[in-house]
Amino acid sequence: MITPQLLVLWDIDHTLLQSRGVGREMYVRAVPAAFGRPFVDLADVTGRTEPDIIAETLELHGMEPTATNVARLAEALTAAYEAARAELAERGRVLPGARETLAVLAEDSVIHQGVLTGNLRSVAHVKLETFGLARYLDLDASAYGGDHHVRAELVHIARQRAAERTGVLFDRTHTVLVGDTPRDVEAAHAAGVRVVAVATGRSSTAELRAAGAVDVLDDLTDSGLVHRLLIAPDR
């Protein structure tokens, strides 16, 4: 049995998949369900953790982001996603090449794949299970928005969980974060790990490079290229 040597942590939204408006709709449903008042507006979600989004969204509704209120909205949000699996599957999509790339990497025994996402754990699981991507990822060797509000800290949490799962201490040079926003790039740099940026979200290749990403791809359609780029320093 070959021991994994490289930990690859995937962002979810706009890196692996798009919900195409379903994410906002879940808040439209969750706010009334949690508090009995109409939805007003949603905080900016790009590259942020869900607890931050929830807290600001509560403020936009004139409510204090207390631990109790955050928990209530998080619970309602999870319930909304669970009830909308079929709708998510119909409206959303896996981004071009994402499934194939995950499958190629899953065949390489030196690579261990997890996720690093601002989503709540429960929401992340719904999204990945709905589109059949969970099979390629170790969702217990991962980090989620509910684990810490600072994205760079999520990298440390994921590395620790991966070590507990595999018995391998993935150092910073053997950990790669793949994401689509400048915040992903900044988090990787702050945590001292490698980053591969993909311009499949709102940020262009130029914007991702300006944020400090050296390795930037237009998309994930060339799974062989992604594979080579990830393992290049190791082979």
C-alpha cells in the first residue's frame, strides 16, 4: 500500500460546482423559517465563511448576530438545502472538467483529497453528494466554515484532520489549496501552503495572479495538466 504524500484541498463553490442561484434562494427560505420575518438581503458571499455570511445577513435584517441567532439561521439553512437536493441537482452544475479531475487524482495513491470550504459541513456534504463528487473526497480530512471564521486557520485544521485520518503529517510544501478567489490565494499564503487558482468564478486570471497566485488555470478541463501541476514539485 502506497502512503499518500500530497494533500489537495478543494474549494467547492465556483471551483468544483455552481449552484446557479440556489444558494441565495436557500437564504430566502431560511430567514423566514428561522425568524418568521421576510427575507431582505444577503451579504456578499464570495470567498467568505458561512458564519461570516450569516452574521452579516442577520445584521441586514436588523438582528444581532448572537450565537443563538447564528445557530438558528445555520440550522434553517441546512434544512433548506436538505429539502432542495432535487432542485439543486436540476439548477446547479458541476463545472467543466471538475468530476474528471477529481477522478484522475483519486486514482493516484500518493494524493489524498479533501475540501476546504466556507460552507457549513452539512451544506458542503449536500452539495457534494448531490452532484456525485463526495466519492472522490475524504470529507473527514477537510475543514468547513463552521470550524473557524479565518480561512487560513481552516488549512491548519484540514491538515490536522488529514494527519489523523492517514497517519501522514502533510507539511506545508505537500499541501495544496485549489480555489477560485483571491481570498483562497491569501489563505494559502497565510498558511504557508501551495495554491493553484482557477478562474472559474468571478475572479479573472489576472486578478488571481495579482493576489499572488503563481499557478493559475482557466478551468479544470485538462485533468492531466492539473495532475501534473499538483505533483510537479514531488516527482
